[in-house]
Amino acid sequence: MNSCSALRYEQRAATVWLTLNRPEAMNALSSELCDELADAVARIERDREVRVVVLTGAGRAFCAGADLKGVSDSGSAEPGADDPLNAFLDRVAGMIDRLRALPKPTIAALNGLTMAGGLELAMACDLIVAAEGARIGDAHANFGVFPGAGGAAVLPRRIGPTAAKYLLFTGDTLPAAELVPLGLVNRVVPDAELIDEVDKLAARIAAKSPLVLRRMKQAVADGLDQPQATALRLERLVLEAHRHSHDIREGLAAFVGKRKPEFKGY
């Protein structure tokens, strides 16, 4: 395990676990943590041995949002180009955008409280598995802060505008189980079983073709912004390219031979 001051990086077979490691601050996103997360994502992008990423938190919170107290304590300035708060929020949004664009499956394992920037961070992942004790909300409005990394733009796409407005306007946190029917959370598991259950899920996904997973992830993202007919045409274009890949040949040969396929990612 490679341990940093704000982030733990651990590789388990083909899965990397990234653990937010500021439990005393409920894993709030500091400048240091954002930089370490961005560096970890860049490292994972380059590492062909990594097929799945899990993001979780140390202690009783997944992430309580951006560490605005830390920015305030560092000094203040008039709003503008040199405003430290603007620079910090841009850093948070840039890191979350990079995680969202990572061309490998990502899983948020919500071990506890998840709100504001923590919710935006979780929504940047492809799947969300939560412990029974986890509570989830937006909370930006509680502090007069406007979301800048998906709270207002992505949340309505995930759970619909009416449910999103409830979370945005009230600032309430809800039990994770209440967000499963809305499609925000994929599964809720007992607190003590979160790590094992996510480990098993990540291993199942990592056994698939990384090329197929990457292309599926991109096709889903592209298709959501297109009419269905256009999305179907794009899907067929990707299929045409995929027909010439090693992984489809290997997958079909393994099926015929009744053996486990050995995917290479090309």
C-alpha cells in the first residue's frame, strides 16, 4: 500500500482502492487531497494493469464536501480572478471532471456521510454501493454555496428534477436505501460487509474485457446527449470497429472452447 497524507492508494489484483484519508475532517476535499486524487487518476489512466477503481473514505464519512474552512483560514481576497476560493473550487471541479472522464469503471463505496462535494465526487463514479448507515445529500444551500461540480447539473439527470430539487433546496441528507429506487445508489449493504461486497463486485468487473468496458462507458456517456436514433448509429459504428479487436475474437473462442477468456484490452 502506498500511503499519502491525504489519500491512500492500494492495488488489489486489477483493482485500485483510493481511500480519502482525512477522517478528522470527515474527508473534506482540501487542496492537497484534490491534487493527490488528480495525480492518482492520472497514474491509473497510464497503468494497463488497473482495470477497476474503487473510491471510499476513512472513518465515519465518505466525504463531507469541499474544505471551505481550510480556504477561509488561509486568507481572503475580493472576488475576482485571484480569489483563492474561486481557484480552490476550480481545482475541486477539475479533479472531479477528470475522475468522471476516466476510461475505466469506477465504483464509489460510500462508508458514511456523503454530501455537497462528496456527493458530486460519488456521482463522478459509474456505480455507487453504500453502507446501510450512509446518509447522502447535497447540502450546498445550507451554507449559501452554489454547486460547481455536478450538484445542479448532474443530480437531476441521475434522479430526476423533482427529487433533485428536494435535495438541493432542503439540504437534507437521506438514508442511502431511500436513493436506491431513484437510481442514484445501485446497492445498499450492511456496514460491516461494504468492503468485501465491493471487492467482489470490482473483481467481477475486472474479469471482463477492458476494451469492451471502456467502449461501453464512452457509448453510454455519448448516447445520453443524443436522440435515440443517433445513439444507435454511434453504437453500431463502435461495434464495427470492435469487430476487429483481439478481445472479441478471444471471447468468442473462449465461448466455443468452454474456457475462461484471457482479455488483453485491445
